[in-house]
Amino acid sequence: MYKISEIETILKAEKRKIKIILPEGEEEKIQKVATYLVENDICEPILLFQNKINENLDRRIRQINVSEIDVDNYAKDFMEIRKGKVENIEEVKKLVSKSNYLANMMIYKHEADCVLCGLSYTTADTLRPALQIIKTKPGVSVASSIIIMHKGEQYYFFGDCSLNLNPTSRQLADITKSFVDFARKMNVNDPKVALLSYSTNGSGLGPDVDKIREAKEILNKEKVDFKFDGEIQFDAAFCKEVRNKKFKNSKIDSESADIFVFPTLDAGNIGYKIAQRMGGFEAIGPIILGLNKPVNDLSRGANLEDIIQAAVLTAYMVI
């Protein structure tokens, strides 16, 4: 599992520096993160301002005053992307003059590589333009979010914790595959996946359990190249001793699963916050998966270190 410092080293070695757009340029924390990125030669930050730029920032940080941009071409492209769904060009111009929409249009037009925002924008305001403009990858039924849970040398992946309220079996299968792809990108070469439930291997009944079993069947039919099991309770997924009692023939053959796929947003969000507050785990993310280009969301309570980690991960996802 790569540490953030190792990912920074990978980014520094890139011949073409990744361009990351930070739409909330007025935020002091964002300006500090941009300074960190250029001073450490990690990537090229682009800050968007709705009014006056900060002339005291490092000259290597590109700053854009959105109010001074001619948005006509962006508006025309947006009309084409949303053909049949928007018709009023003047309203579209107002929309793409907003920093969150402009950032995604810049990605669409290959003027930058990725976006990170969320200190002042809600998750919906961060992801809506991404889903409308950048859209999901071919073959991916739904975008999803994953959180890296970290304590000492322990690293686990939790999801979906911030995006999909009640995913279907098909969506859970696609979400699982997105999680595995990300874990491998983070240098987890043989990830083990747990499809979580309140039931373990037939111990419980109900439509929620059926949903997990159906997701497992879909993955089996698709003959995926990773080890997974479900339906399984968290204690059995996390502890081999418990698993040996509850699920003797489980394909999860390590001490613990690496990836924990929660059945609903409710369960995932509660689960990661319990691990964070009671278990002392650091939560890195959420990281949005399944989009054609990386667009990531910040917690509005994120501290400086949180934002730096998110920026580094966002840039790395471009490679």
C-alpha cells in the first residue's frame, strides 16, 4: 500500500506535471495547499477566484479570475453536452461562470487534468457538474466513493460512504470492481473484498441479504480476477478467527479483508465514522471513483493535511 509520501515521489518523477484545478481559490487553506504543491514540485495547481486574485501567492501558481473570462465557448460546449436538457444560452453562461462548473468544463476541454473542491461547496455541488460534464467511464453503471482508513501500518478501504444511498446488486458489483481497481493502483496487489451484511453465509434472511447475494452472483458470473466473499458480517470479514467459525470456506484467506463494501450509504457512513472516532483510524477521502476524469470532494471541515492528501491522491489518479 502506497503512503502519501510515496505517491508524492511518483508525481515528482512525472515528466508532464499534472494540472489540478482548485475552484475555491479564495479559501486560505486552498492557497496554502497550492503553495505546498508547487514548492514540493508535486503538480501544477490552478486556482479559480470569483473576483480578485491573490497577487501575493507564488508566481508558479496559476490564478484565474472567473469574472474576467469569456465563457461563450464553454457555454456552447455545455449546451452540446447537455443537448435536449438545456436551451437558454444566457442561463448556461451564468452556470458555467460558477467555479465548480467552470472547473469541470476546463477538464472537458483538456485545459487541466483533475478537480478538487468541497470546502465551501456541498458534495452535491461538487459532483453534479462532474456527472453532467465528465460523466462515468464506459461500462460503469454508477460513480462511487471510497475512503482509506489508516492507523499505523493498517490500511483498509471502506465504501460507499458518501454517494449512493441504496445501490442495487448490479451497482454493488460495479462499485466493488471500481474499489479493486483503485486498491491495485494504491499498490495492493491481491486485494480481498468483503460484501458486508447483517448476515454471514446464510445466517440471516431478508431482501437486504438477497441483494448482497445477487451482487456476489453477478461477480461470479463475470469471473472477476480478485478474491471476494459475501454476504458477510463485519466481524467475520475483519477477523480470521471469527470467520473460521462463521464462514469456514470463505475465499477471504488473509487475516482480514482489505476492502469493505457496505450495502448502503447509511451503513458505510456510520461505519467509517465509528472507526474514525472510536477506533482511532484516520479517514482519507472520500475519493470518487468511476468518472472519466478525477473529480474529488472535500469535507467542509477538512484541515490542511486532509486537503494536501486529497490533492496528492487526486493528481495521482490521473496517471
